[in-house]
Amino acid sequence: MAMEIAQAIAAAKNGDKQAFHHVYQQFVGRVYAICWRLLANRQKAEDACQDVFIKVWQQLPAFRGDCSFATWLHSIATRTAIDVWRGEKYLRLTDSSDIQNELIEQTVGCSSEDVPLEQAIQRLPPQARAVFVLFALEGYQHQEIASLLGIKEGTSKAQYFRARQLLQEWLADE
């Protein structure tokens, strides 16, 4: 399997669209999950996911393999979703009923035990959610998160603490 995907990546680097489609099929779920968790909006997550793969197609010939393809793709996905998140930062007057309807429909590949946690994460305020996802789920450090989101490191830590408190309260009520 790993050899097959490595061959598809190599062929896609040389412009093979069918090979790129194979790569897309292998990774689209992971990329969408990152976008969905950060953006908490299906349409924005789908758009960001497509933007990620457009960027990957455009930048693939320059991919040297200094890191794994999955790591490189993850970095592009995270940064693309954050760019969308940042662009929407001041436009977050979303109707909470829309979010609740999406939460019912979305599970992003979770097992049934994880669905309440996923739904609780999506209920978090936008900045707290972004910090929580980046720190707890994606493994970024607060200094990196601060740089990515354009906030101070202390703000990142405070938002993470706030997110954890809210999640504990909400999950205790379940």
C-alpha cells in the first residue's frame, strides 16, 4: 500500500492526473477532517479541502520528499484552513441553529463513542476551537499556534484552558 501511494505520488509529480486522483482519494478524508474541525462549517470545509488539493497539484512538482508526503499535505491543509479561518474572523455572526444542524449531520469518520466529543468541539467559540484542535488534536505547540493564528502565546494558552473547561462541562452534562 505504501509503495503504491509512493508510486502514485511520483507519477502525479510528473503530471499524471489519474495518479493524482488516486492520491486525492487516499487523503481527502484526512484533509477534510482538519478543515471541518477548524472551520465548523461544511461548505467552508469543502471549499478549503478543494483549495488544499489545488495547491498540492500546483506545488507537487516542487515536493522534494524532505518529509513524508502526508506531513507535507497536513501542513498545507492546516495552513489553508487557518487562512480561511482568519479571513472569516470578523464575520462570525453565524446562526447557532445552522451549526447545530451541521453537527447532527457531521461525524468526520468518528466512532460512535467519539461523536459527542466531536460535536462538543464544534460548539466551542471559534478561537478556542481553533486553539484546541491545533494543540490537542494536531500536536502544535502554543508558540506555533500563536504564530499561525496571529495571537499571543498567552492568548493561545488561555483559549486552550477555556476550551478544556467548556468541553468538560458539556461532556459532564451528556
